[in-house]
Amino acid sequence: MGILFQIAVRNLIAAKRRSAMLGSALAAVTLLLVVLLSLSQGITDNMIRSATALSSGHVNVAGFFKMSATQSAPIVSDAPRIREIVKENVPGAVHVNARHRGWGKLVSESGSLQAGFNGIVLAEEPLFSEVVQLAKESEYKEGGRDEVIGDLSGLSQPGSVLIFASQAKRLEVGVGDALTITTETLRGNRNTTDVTVVAIGRDMGFLSNWSVFLPRETILDLYGLKPETTGSVQIFLEDEAQSEATMAHLRGVLEAEGFILMEHQAVPFWAKFENVNNEDWTGQKLDLTTWEDEVSYLTWVVRGLDTISFFLIAILVFIIAVGIMNTMVISVRERTREIGTLRAVGMPRVKVLWMILIEALVLGAVASSVGALAGAALCLGIDAAAVEVPSDAVRVILLSDTLHLVVVPRQIATAIVVFTAITGLASLVPAFRASRLQPITAMQSI
């Protein structure tokens, strides 16, 4: 096998121009695949970061309370007890916090917008403080200073609110300006309250377009809720891959504790109102979801990118495979005398077959490795540069205002193995033809 490897390398070097052209094409396709995979992984990473900072834990214990058969609210009525049950039964939880939920209108002197309200206790949410970055004044105000105005810690004061840059643009407000919140309470009354903008965050894609954050006390006063209620108990795990297993375990624990649970639906809580209002029951039912359920309406971005990537790479791979096959056929034809002579001196057919296959596999392994490593380096460089995304529409799709690429070593290794295997498969036909050459062919060629 060592001799065959040496012959394969010698042949590639001898036909260096042809090898370079074919290898470059294969390396370019591998590079493109690595970039697309890194972009897809980056969007997934943005989705997780955005979801778990703005709207969801890795696992959520939420639910609905119905005062009548046709009127429901996304409320958990016994939050302290549920939090204790979660802490006792989920040892892998990094932290557990509770958030209130609401929906209404945010009004300024020059505009208004509909928004989802999140009532938080800032001291209980370390991930929120880590992920949400404040925007420079120039990002949301024309002629604004190129520095951050406001402080996230102000969100711990009653009557404060944090909004995002795109919302500040629409409302034409800045830090220190007043806003009015108007919403409908659980009993159908219209309530309003005045709040002050204490911080403006950088946009985080689609989720930050409609999310605003208020202190817990402000939400309680706005909706007239009791202190022991909440909208969702959010659980953050060391390993997000354990979300499904943790949810399944908690369902059993909570049912054993006497809670009534809704059937699991892999959709966000706001998509369940219609079904809940059509069901004939009253009181409290809990609803357990994962972060993937709560942002399931965004997964089309990743699926769409993966689908486009698959078809694009498939087309390019087909072209490359045809090129490899034609190149190897030409190579075999040019080396007819050499192969026939090897057969004449006793080389078995199987070794001739392996000689051609090894030549293709070496070319595929070297070219795909160069392409994959170059693609990984390019992705890491782009990610480190934090390239800003200029288009609002693209920001919504990428769920970030900067281009985020995540290189996964396993994906690089897979790309190398796959393209090496494809190169080998493309060379099977010419390799089989070479192995069928008769020794007499060498004499005829001469």
C-alpha cells in the first residue's frame, strides 16, 4: 500500500497543473460549505442567546388561569411553590427566575407601538445583564453622541423601562424621556402608567423588535396582580441539550405534586390563547415548554438557510464530481502504457484499482483540508471583526446587528471526510477501467 501511495503522489505532482485546478475547485466548494455551516450555526447561536435573554429559559413552567370558560390569562398563580419544586428537582439548573408577561401599547409624544411587556427582577437575571448590550446614542438618534447613555441598573427602579434602538427610533425618544403604557387588565379594564426610559439596548434581531422590559413591581401594579403570581418560571441549564429531558422530568414531578398540566405543544405561549379560550375549564393549568418551542416561529430562518445551502452545495458537488471523473479518465488514458506495463510485470487488477483510488483520495483529502481550514480561518476572522449588518431586514433574519459565525470542529471534520469520500467515489469508474486494461495494451500503445 505504501508503494501505491508513493505512485499516487508522484502522479499528482507530475500533473501539477491539472491537480492544482481540480484541487482549487474542490477546496473552494469545501470553503463555501464551512462558511455556510458556520453562518447557520451562528444564527442558531444568536437564536439561543436572544431567546434565553429576551423571552424564554431553556425550560419554562408557565400556564393559563381562566376566571371563566372564555377568558384566560398567561399567569402562574403559585410561583414561589413552583420555583422551590424546580430547584429541588432540577440539579442541573444554573439559575431559576420568574418573569411576568403582558401585551399593550407604548406611547410617546410622537408615536406609538405594540409591545410585549416583560416584568423582571434585574438582580435575579445574570444572563440578561450579560447578553443585553446598551446602544450608543448615535444608533437611535440622529446627531446623537457616539457613546452609551443610561445604565441597565436603572431598570431596578419602579417606573422605569428598557427599550431597544429600533423602538427608540420609531418612538423618537432617548434615555430620560417619558412613555405611557396602556393595556387591558384581566378583568377587561384599561389601565395606564407612566414610565421613564432608563436604558436603550442594541437590537437583537426579531425578538427585540417587540420586547420591552419593566421592573416586576410595575407589571404587578399595571395588571393588579398578587405578588405570588408570575407569567413564567424560567429554568436555565448547564447543558441546553438537556432541555427536552428536563421538561419531561418536570412534567412528571409537577403532576405528582397535584398540578394540572396542559398537553405539550411545540409553539410559543401566545399561539395557544385561541385553543385555551375554546376549552371548557376554569382555574389553573400549567404549560411546560422549551426555548425551541417558544421561538419555533423563527426556526424557518435556519431551515431555509440549510435548505439553500444543501441545494447549492449539491449542485457544486455534482459539477466537481463530473470534473473529477473526466480528469481521472484523461489521466488513465494518458497513462495507458504505464498501467499496461504494470499489469504486464504482474501487478494485480485490484492494486491498479487502488492506485487510481488512492490518487483521487489524496487529492480530495488535501484539497478539502485546505478549503476547510481556510474557511474556518475566514469565519473566525469575520466573527472577530464583528462586522455590522447594515440592513434592518437582514438583521431580523440573522437575529443580530453583527455578522456572527460559529466554527464547529466536528463540522469541519465532517466536510473533509465527505468531500474526500465524494472524490473517491467519482474516481471509481475510471479506476475500474484502469484495472481492466490488458497487458497487450501497453505494446499497442507503444
